[in-house]
Amino acid sequence: MDTQDLVTIGIALIVACVAFVHIIYVIPLALFLIFLIWATSDDVKQRRRRE
């Protein structure tokens, strides 16, 4: 085990942790955005029908 190997493993672990945390935050955020867009487009359709 050289120091370079340890540094590479450390960077890989940090990247993996950051990616994992981003996945946890991004998935609900994406779902929320999709729901928001879907809800507003649905609302627009209903308003057009009423007029």
C-alpha cells in the first residue's frame, strides 16, 4: 500500500459518499418538482375547462 493508493481510495470514498448524499437529496427533490409541474399543468387544464 503506497500513499498514492491510500489517497486514491480516500478520494473514491469521498466521491462515493458525496454521490450517495446527493442521491438522497436529489430523488425527493426531483419527485417534488415533477409533482409540482404535474399539479400546475393539471390545474391549468381544469381552469381552461371552466372558462
